[in-house]
Amino acid sequence: MTRPQPEYHPAAQQSRRERSGLAFLLLAALVLGAVVLGVWMYNALLRGDVPEEGPAAAPTTT
């Protein structure tokens, strides 16, 4: 049984390369967005608005 010879399509190879470039740009944008979101969440949630005198003590009741 003979195998059919593979056909060469130079245009298809070029479009595949363009698609991989676009995929790389999308991946880089997602990674950058994740880093920016992580920094924002760290600043907003973890650092928070901690008073300078430290944690508030419970009021004393008499």
C-alpha cells in the first residue's frame, strides 16, 4: 500500500507562525494582567488600612 505524498503549503506555514505570535501576545497580556491584579489585591486587601497606633484594644467596661 502506498502512502500519499504530503503536500507542501507555504502559505499555511506562514499563517501558523502568525497565529503563534498572536497566542504569545495574548499569553503575555494575561500574565501581565495577573501580576497587576495581584499587586492591586495585595495593596488593597493585605496592607489594608491598618491604623498607625496598631490594633485597637477592646474598650474597658466598669
